[in-house]
Amino acid sequence: MRPVSLTAIGLSLALALAVPATGQTASASQPVVEQALAVPLGELADAVAPAAYRLDFTIDPAQEQFSGRTEIDVTLKGQPLASFYLHGRNLSVGKVMARVDGREVAGRWTQVDDSGVARLDFEKPLPAGRLVTLAFDYRGTMNDGPFGLFRANVAGQWYGWSQFQSIDARAAFPSFDQPSFKTPFTLTVRTPPGLTAVGNAPETGVTREGGLDVHRFAPTLPLPTYLVAVMVGPFAHVADAVPPTPQREKPLPLRIVSTAQNAGKLDFALEGSKDIVKLLESYFADAFPYPKLDQITSPLMPGAMENAGADLYGDGIIVMGADAPVVDRRRFGMVVAHELAHQWFGDLVTPRWWDDIWLNESFANWMGYRIGGEWKPDLKIGTGGLAEGFAAMRIDELAAGRPIRQRIETNSQIDAAFDAITYGKGGQVVAMIAAFMGDEKFRDGVRRYMAAHRNGNATSTDFFVAMAEAASDPRIVPAMRSFTDQQGVPLVTFSRDGTGWRWRAAQGRYAPLGQTVPPQRWGIPLCVRSGAERQCTLLADDTTAVAIADAGALVPNAGGTGYYRFELPDAEWDALIAQALTLDAGEALATADSLGASVRAGRASVTRLAALARVLVRHTDSHAADAATDELVALAGMGMLDSAGRKGWRRFLTATYRPLLERHGFDPRAGAYVGEDPDVTQRRIQIVSLLASPAADKAVRKRLEQAVAAWLTGDEQALDPMWFSKGFDAWIARHGLKGGKELMDRALASSDPAFRPRALAAISGSGWAPIARWLLAGVGDPRLRPDEERGFLKGVLSSRSTARIGYDWMKGNLDTLLSGAGGIFYTANMPQWLGRFCSVDMANEFARDLGPRFAGKSGELELARVIDRVRNCGVLKEQRGTRISADFARLK
């Protein structure tokens, strides 16, 4: 899974879920002793274990309802059962029966919890130790967002898809919906004639029965329910095969499958997927685990999902050409490598329970950036993984939070595991351990782990053991556990230790200004550099001595792979800033993050951070070049600056970035920079973006607005898609509500995955109160998809000038928002949208007004985090706001 954008937790509740018959065998004459059943709101026990599923769906995406017949072969352990629990959510179950030794036993279905826990009661106890087949006839509802079975009308045609992670398979079929149960699935899909159906395994044939096409698929390899895929619609596709590799003798069938209007934009994904599969096979030293690979897209999908042999992506991740904007191609490489890495790490070997989902996602995140970087080195994808890790620190620094690996006891906690801690922090912790162990040893540990648990389940402990054996270093496991099992960002403070080039490094937990944190200790793989000399040690005590030759400024996070922040004496900060252009991209990111964090902790000054920004803007890596400027952007966006501070901030941006624009040039026409080095192109986009906003450069804005005006009147060459976002921002800034309405009409008449979402995002994030009120009043427009309506609220909340309008609307419509949002993508993350506020009073208001309404829901943790974030910002404003604004006023 890769939210755009996103651990859980633990061993199961040991809940009794059986009513046993007296004795060890069942017969009609034996009485059933009724016992109270404790409802398992988390993990099911294994008293009833599935062995195989047969799923038979009838799906017409044009219809809101679908029907199904599910058969599950199960075995009962220990003793006969008359009642037990499984999963199913909002299914209308018409018939339940069990087949045992050729006889049928009638059953009754009762859903007992909103999370989708259901109870089966049979008129006779089912025997233990023999195969029992459970059969269900039922109906369900197609959703309008990406959870369960969902559908959308795209360009006048209806399509349906499945999205089952985390616990939404139960909304599509009765099941034992948890990752510990891996079984084969045999799928049949009945559709209106002429539609395409896609499943995890190859299609074995299509027949016509009762006026419907019947699509039958081969049995899958063992899978958990959340990896099952069912897609139906008048899809377009392109097909080829991944050629044989040293790990695989036969070609691997490959298709890119999308809605019909995208038919001409799938070749880039086809070729890119081939290359990425081959790179992954080489890393794992293992053939692609499944007999075919379909890469499917949906306009409703905000991220991607690793269904075995049938990955699902948002349109914008896959649908593009070779000349797509650099950010789009970077995202393609990273996300596709992430999801395809899951085919091994997650699908072939699956966590036993959701507490170990971090291992799936953290490793895949690291692999996504690593393999993406190998796929197209010129796109510099790899550095993005470190950037994501440092961004995760802004969440991990809060008092409210969780460790990467967290005990999950209830279903409501599961979706919260798919957050920046799992992806960003977890990915960088993996990178840190891999760098400390050495790439070859780490890779050997991965291969050892995969071989030991192939087609089965595993735990974090299994992974740690494999790493320790590969490293031949017993310190690795406690070091890894210190990062996975406790919350917080380590802070390593360096001080001179006597004379010469000797240092004392002391560890503690980072805290923003005004926040108290408990004392903590990690096993930190600490790597420092001076000039070409690099030293690594494991900082497991409170302090350690570091001695390194004096070859220049001390670089406290060599390579930038360490998941920690650092603090330096003033003179050493200045020396490091003076040599910032000698830092590699990861080191530059680490330096900017640590210095920005020092400002927010009340130690460093804006002046020193601006000095770093002035140097880094000339860095040759686009990820690193604006790292310090982005820290300043975040501070300026907190609402602390008075008029003099805002004037100084714009003056600094103009003085710093105007000369860069003159050097790079700026032509918004389509294809103007085809063939240019991608990182140079991306650097130009960043320069223009900062000048257009927040610098509010009139000349840059005018040029963008004029290009959009020409494009809207039919000159398709006037505006390259790389300028859509900033161009539409400039258009709305010039034309206001009238321009927003014109752009809206154009967007809703289009299904272009490059244009439509960027136009709608520009409108909703405009910061104009009249536009915000118009948008929120128009929720319910049939031309809008439900995810786009939610996107309007997110956009309105993203601007400080309209955030209050959005918050008032959110409070008034919260029940609808919580009931209609897909958990893994929306419900759990919705509170994040409130992060633009900066006030202790607003933090208290959130706690009062929203706390009770999110209690027990998957967004509860994110609300606690946003309350902390908004309160911390308010404290910084109260205690340092005047000084920060004065520092901005002095910038030149």
C-alpha cells in the first residue's frame, strides 16, 4: 500500500469465540451447552481456520448492488462448535449453510459490530478435525470511494474496482479477514457482456450463462483476504511480457489496464514496469512470485495497492507519457517499485497480524526509492526517501503518537498504522540499518528472511533474527528495536571534547519549544564525516567520544541516512553552513532539518537558517537545493510575521531566487525543455514556484496567467503540464471567483489525470473566502466524485485565510464525512487537514469539539497529533513570534 501520503500493532486479543459441544464429537443427540461469546473486536482466534475460498460475484458496475456466493473450506480445531465469529460488514446474507460429509447444516448470520464482526450460529455443532465447507448467498453495496468494492462513472462508462486493505474485504464477501490466514482463492465474476474482469490469477476462460459473461480464474497461490483483487469494466489495456531473466525462465505476462479514455497513455507504464520487475528480481534473487502481472488504474484511488498479481494505482501514478513532468515520473518510479516490491515482501511473505504491517510498508518504502533510483538515475528518486524520512520527524516529534511497531488490539486502530511513521520513519530506519550493516549483508538478510517464510506469515522478530544472522552482529537487533518499539526523534548534541579534533556526542529526545518529553535512549548508528574521512559507531549509551581527523567541518549525519537530529555549537554550525555545497544531497537535507528543528525548539535563529538557505540554493541536487528555504517557508506560514516581517521575507526570496531564474530561464510553452536533464527541469519549477508564491513576483505570475489564458482558449501549446499547478494558482489570483468557476467547468468536463486534479486543487487551495464558500456550498454536485468533494474541504483548510471557513463546515458535516470516507485513505487522516491553525486556543477547541466525535475511530490518533501540532505552533508564536518576525524583517 502507498497512500499519497501513510504502526499498528500487536498481538491479538485472546478472545474465546466458540460455543463447544459437550465431548469431542458432534451428534444430533448431544446437547449444546450455551456459553456467552466474547465479541472479538480485534484478532480472531484460530479455532476455525480457512483452507480455501471460492468467490462467485455478479457485478454490473452500473448498478449500486452486487451479489455473491462465497464458499470457504474450513477446519475446526480442538472441539466441535455450534457458534463462532468471522467477518462481514453491511452484507445482506440470505442463506448460510455448512456442508459436512455430504450433509447440510443450516446456519444463521448476525453482524454484531459495526467494524464487520459477524457471528454464525448453526442448528447442530460442526465437527472438529474434518473439512467443513461454509456457503453464503448474499448481496452488498458498491461504494463510491476506494474501500471494499467501489465504482465510478468515467467519461460516461461505469467501472468497478476492489480495495480491501486493511479490513475492507469483509465489505465484499464473508471471510476470516485478517492477514494470518493465507489460502488459495478461486474467483468467478459474472458481468454484463463485453466487460473485462481482472483478478489475481490468470483468466482461464469466459462463457455465457443467463445473459451474462462468466469469467473464471485459476486458483491463486496462498493469499490473505486483503490482497484479493476484483476489477470489472470496459477497460482499455496494453499487453506485453517481461522478458526472461536469470531468475525466471519464462516471459511474465504484463498488462496496463485503465479506463477507456486513457488508452493512448499506457505505454510508458508498460515499459517502466518491465524494467522495475527485472531490478526487483535481481535484488531478491528470485523470480516474480505470481504467474502474471496486471497494473490497473482508477481515478478514485488516492494511492496504490499491492494486490498479488493485480496492483491498483491512482490514474495519475500510471497514466502519463515519457515527457510527463519530472515529479510525475519520479512518483511513478517510486510508487511502482514500492508496490512491486510488495509482491515479494508482503504478498509472498505476509505479516501475521497488523502490528507488523510496518515491516511491509517500511521496507517497501525504502525499496521504492532504492529501485526507483536504479530504474532512472537521472530522476534522482532515491534522495526523496530521505526527504520523506525527515518530514516524518515533524510528526514523530509530537507528544501524541506511537512507535513504528505498536500493539493493535481493536479493529479501529488498524487504519491508523498507515501513516508517516510507518512509511517515512520506518523507511529511513530501514535505510539507516542497511547503511550501517552494509548493503550486501542487509540484502542477504532480506533473502534469508524471504526464503524462510515463503508463501507464509512472519513477524518482526523473524526479520530481526534474519538481520542479526546476516550481520553476525548481535547489536543490530536491539538497535533496530530501539527505533521500532519506541516513539520519538533522537537528538544527538555534539560538543568539543578537550583539544584537537575530538567530540562528545550525547543523545536525548528532541522536543519542540514548550513540550516536555521523557528521557529516552536509542541504539543509534551514528555516522559522522569530515572531509573524505567517515566514521560510524553505535551510540547505545547516553554519551560517546568521537575522534575524527580535522579535514573540514564536522558533518554529524554522514550520508543523511540516520534517523536523528543533531545540535552543534554556534561556531560549528557556521562552519558547516560555509561548506554546505560540499554536502551530498542526504547530508544537506539532514542539516536543513536539524537547523530548522533547532529554531522551533527555541535555540537557533532564523538568521542562521537563512544563511544556510542562501548557500544551498546553489546545490546541484533539486531535493537539497530548497531544503533550508522550505524550513523558512514553514515558519513564515505559521502566521507569526507582521508587515515588516512579510516584506523582509519577500525581499529575501526575490534577492535569492531572481538571479537563479535569470540563469535557468522560463518558458511555459509545452515541450520547451524536452531533452533537458530532468533535475535541471525540476529545479526551474521550484524556482518559479517560490517566486510565484510566496514571493508574489508580479512578472512571474503574469507570465503564468497569460499562458493559462491562452491554453484555456484552445492553444494547447501555450502551457506545459509541468506548469499546471502554479499556472492555475496565478489564473485564480488574477480572476477570482469568476476564474475559479470557469476553471471548474473545464475540469469537470475532463477526465485527464494530469489536468483535472491539479485544476481542482488550485481552486480549493486558492485562499479566497468567496471561492471557499462557493465550493463548500456546491458539495453534492453530481459531476464531482466523492473524493473530489473531500479534496475541496482539504484544500480550503490548507490555506490560513480560509481554514476557519473549512473548519466550521467540517464540524457541521462531520457525521457524513466520517460515515462516507474510506478508512485507510480518509477517516484516519482527516484531522491532518487542520494543521494550518497555529493557536493554543484552537488546539483546545479541537479537543473540546472534535475529541468526543473521533473517540474510538481510526482518526483518533491523528486528531491528538494535530492538537499537539497546533498547540506547539501557538506556544512558539507566543514565546518567539516577535523575535522570529523581526529576524524575517532583517532578511535581505
